[in-house]
Amino acid sequence: MRRQVFEIINFVVAMTIGIFFICSCSSSSESGGGDNGGKTTSTPAVPQPDAGNDLYGLLLDDSGKPCTGVTVSDGYSCVQTDSRGFYQMKRHEGARYVFYATPSDCKARPTQFFQKLNTAKEYDFTLTRQTSSVSHFALIAMGDPQVTNNSQLARFKDETLTDLQQTVASLNLPTCGIALGDIVNDKPDMMCSMRSVLSSTDTPFFSTIGNHDKVRQTDVTTPRTTDNYERAFGPLNYSFNRGQVHFICLDDVVFSNSEDYATGISDDQIAWMKADLQSVPKDRLVIVYYHIPLRDSNAPGRAAMLSLLKDYPNVKLMCGHTHYLQNYQVKEPIQTEERIHGTACGAWWHSVICTDGTPNGYAVYEIQGNKIINQYYKPTRYDKSFQIRLFHGNAFFGGQYGTYSYGLPSDYVVANVFNYDPQWHVSVYENGKYSGEMTSALSYFKQDAWAVGLHLGVLNRDEKNYGVTCYHDFVYKLKNPKAKVKVEAVDEYGNTYTQEAFTTSLAEAESYGSAAAK
């Protein structure tokens, strides 16, 4: 009997611990991961706010000194801390959080820069000073981990994060990361696990929300909710600073019901962003990141948002969502680049490639001062030099559900140059001698036959999501069809990538090939 009682007690204790870990994501994130959570425990005493202001507090560093000139927001208005580290504002009736824009001289803490608002008026924060400058650092930008189950979570950890940690170790630079939405794939119960996994590396990862991170409602006419994501990652719109870079995160996913969505930015978001930029010097590099590409669309709020950036000469837009890689050149109302990133999950973990043949992976940006001085796409489990895949023009790929080809004669070469943008040059060498420049394949074909050969022809996935346009396939007609061929791609930073091996099977689309470092 005593043994049975002992076993029951052990079971209850184990269940209690399990429940604690399940709930810890919610409780810690809503209180800003360990800040004061609205409790008036600060030392020295908090000054009295001006009449009418009902949201205030102190920002002190880890030695008790005031953090001055730090932007604090409730998601609607923005104020700066004074010489005492004190902030105050009138709380907006729709506000859900109070948060600060991490200053460059403090450590980035993606789960501790905010607090969930309750009935309290005072919310204090403790920031940790940097021990060294971050003016030269590496940014890791990751599209759509989008895990559906524990098997995919394990792949994300074993493949993506293991590769990422090896990359970070080789950089010899401070790092910072942004996850570009669709952290999970309509699996709200996995959000807390993904937060823990993203927090497990030495790279602090900030996140934005994707369409699959929003939760369906029982009433299908009701738009999806964001509460589950917020419990794990906090506010949907926020900013932070690293070195001479100002990052702005926006939720641009607008659901009209529980199934239909589009991209858009609200008037409230525009007003908040305008207030946030008031304290950002014009010489800063501004990186705005969100989930769904804006391109040159007429999406609500797009033009107004971009117009806020017209006086900033250095602007980059970053997003995910598409499961293919495209470096889009925005033409109006400002000229800049929208980098639509390849994804960590590739084609939803059904292979090891994205829908356009780009390998699963993430982007690495080396930033010094207010400039991006180097950038590359890092294919998971491949060396960073692997940037091109070659095919013969008459190659065809597929299976029982269909066969796909490039539709060209055998004397044509097809090159998939994953990270291409218009500043790149893609050249062909025959028997060691320069032969000519490759041209875009878009006037010849739209889909990459190798990628759709697997996803449509073998796996029988749907045409809408897997039969996409590849924007970085190139073609060239050889002068000597029997020549030894080398394709060379040179990017805007002077990096030179070459490829001589031709891909002739789907093996390296289904699993990592011989060139991959396992």
C-alpha cells in the first residue's frame, strides 16, 4: 500500500512539473520573460507621471544606471526615456503591451523587451549593457520553419539549427536573427516548443507572425486570432536596434475570416511606425521585416508605409511566405529591394528543397556600420559556396504522376542560381574559355523542371503551391555541345561561385546529396 502511495505521489509530481513547463511559455512571455511585470519593485523610486499619463516606469541597466533616450511604446504612441530612465504616456485603450526598442548598447533579448499590460500603471524594465560594440555583426534571416509535428521539429533542430550554429561559429562576429513568420503550420500547441528551440542557440532570434501562426476560430466567418503567438513571442509590431541598424517588425497578414487572407498594413500600424521613426537618425540602415511579400502591389497601407522611409537612403525589406527565393526590386514609392527568402522547411518538409529548387536554408548578411557589406544564402548541410545547380537543356524529371522537362535541345545549359539579383553576372565557360553570358529562362519556361519533377511528378503535391515560377533559372546555348562546361556567378559583393557538375536525377531533391556536409 505504501509503495502504491509513493508511486501516486511521484506521478503527481511528474505531472506538475510537466504542466509547469507547458505553461511557462505563456507566463514568462506575457510578463516580458522576467521583467517586473507591472510590480512596483524598482529602486530608486519611480517619479510621479504628469497628470493624465497612466502608463509609466523606469528603464535601468543591470548596474542600476538609467537608460536614457530609449524608445518605449504601447503599440500606438512612442516616447523616449529621460535622463532618469523614466518614461510616461497616456495608455491607448487598445494597447496590449508596453515594450522598448532595444538600444544598440544593450543585449538583444527577444523575449524580454515587453510586458503584457494588466490593471497596473507602472512597468519597469532592466536592460543588460553590451560588453563590446555591435557595429559589425551578422544577421541571420530565416523564412518559414513551419513545423507541423514532432518529426518536423526534430528536422528543424537537427538540420537547420545544427547547420546554423556551425555557420555562426565560423563567422567570428556577433549575430542576431529574425524569423520571418510561419513559425508553425496551423499547430498552435507547438508554438511554445518552437520558442524554446529558437531560444536554444547563441543567436537571439526576433520573430514576426505568419498566416499559419494565427489560430482558426470555431466560427469560420471570424478572422483568425493572434493570442497564441503573442503568448510565445509578444507584440506583433515592434522595433529594435543593432549597431547602426534599426529593425522594424510588422504584422502584414490580414484575415477576412478564418480561411481567407491577404497582405496589408493598417492605419494604426502606419501611425505607430511614423512615431517610432521620429527618433531614428536618417543615416541608419532601416530593415523592415514581415511575412507576406509586398512587391509593387496595391496592398492596403503598402505605399504609406514605404513613404515613411523615403528620407532613409539605406532600406531593405525582408520577408518569407512563398517557399521560393526571389530578390524583388521595388520601384515605387521608393526604390529598394525586397528580399523574399528561401525557407528553412523548403517545400513544407516534403523534400530538402524549396518549390523553385533552392535548397532548404537561410540568409546571412554581414553588416558593418549602416551598410550590408556581404550577403549569401546558406543552403542547409551544404557549404556556402554551393549556389548553383546545373542541368542539361533536354533533361526531364518526374515519376508516376507526371514528367517535366525544360523543353530545350541538348546543346543548352540550364543553371539555377539560387540567390540571384540583377546585380549578379552569370557567365559560361567552354573548355576553360569565356563563352558568354546566360540569360533569364523566363522567356523559355517558368517552372524549374527538377523541382516540380519531384514535388508534382513523384510526390503528387498540388500545382498551386508547388508548381511555382522560378525567378533565377538561366539558359545558354553552347557553341560546342561537347565542351567541358563551367558556369560562374559573381554577386555584387565580389563573391564568385562556380559549378561544373550537372544534376541528372532527383536524388538530391529528396535527400541531401554527396556534396552536403552531413
